[in-house]
Amino acid sequence: MNENMHADHHDHHGGSWATSWSMAATATLHCLTGCAIGEVLGMVIGTSLGLHNLATVALSVALAFVLGYALTMRGVLRVRVPWRNALKVALAADTISIAVMEVIDNTAMLTIPGAMDAGIASVLFWAALAASLVLAFIITTPVNRWLISRGKGHAVVHQYHH
């Protein structure tokens, strides 16, 4: 681990690392940013085009992964990491986090009565989408804390932060 990580981690029994809730929340918020952009874009496009709910969810999930990875890669590429390596870092950093978020927020959207059929001009659509993303953040933060404490997930990106 580099020296910057020592400010956020403390050695404890067995050589593993304790991870602060703040660090986990920051990592989750970073991941949620790209994920939410893709999720919202997919929901708006799918709903506007009148796609079937599952097609809308599939589009949202695909865009969430693409934009989530792209956001992470942008930061890693900025420090001149080759594109292929930046992709590997993004895949390692974000895959589990985005997957958990996508399961949570799309399950919420599908189970909130009328949310998927409400249309983008509806308060119900936007309230359900916002609530689903908040729920995804709340549930994914402990997952990211667990991953980071084991040197996985967002922890792999830290060596590229300055």
C-alpha cells in the first residue's frame, strides 16, 4: 500500500486493514456517479421510447457499467496509465460495486408500483429513481467498505490518486 493510504487505514490484527466509513462512502459516491448517469440515461431513453421494462433495465444496466468504468478510467488515464491497464483497474475497482448498485436500484424501480410506467414527466418516476439510487448507495457502502478493507474494489485505484 502506498503512503497515502496509511492516512485512511490503520493496521490491526492479522495484517488486514481497517477501512473508515468515510472512505467507503467516498468510494461508493464515486462509483454511484457514473452508475447513476448511466442508470438515469437508460431509464429516460427506455421510458421515452416505450421500451418493455426489461429492455429499459437492460439498457440502464449496460449504460451504468460503461459510464461507471469510463469515469474511473478517466482518472487513471489522466496519470498516463496505458488504456488497457486503465481498463483493468476500472474492472477491478468497480465491477462488484456497480453490480450491487444495479441489482438494488433496478429491483427498486421494478417493485415500486407504477414507477416504470409513469413516464419521465411524472413525479413518481423521478421520486422512485432518486429513492432507488439512495437505496443503492446505502446498501453498497458496506460492500465497498468490506472490499477496500481487503485491498479490493476501489482500493486498487488509490495508487493512481495524487
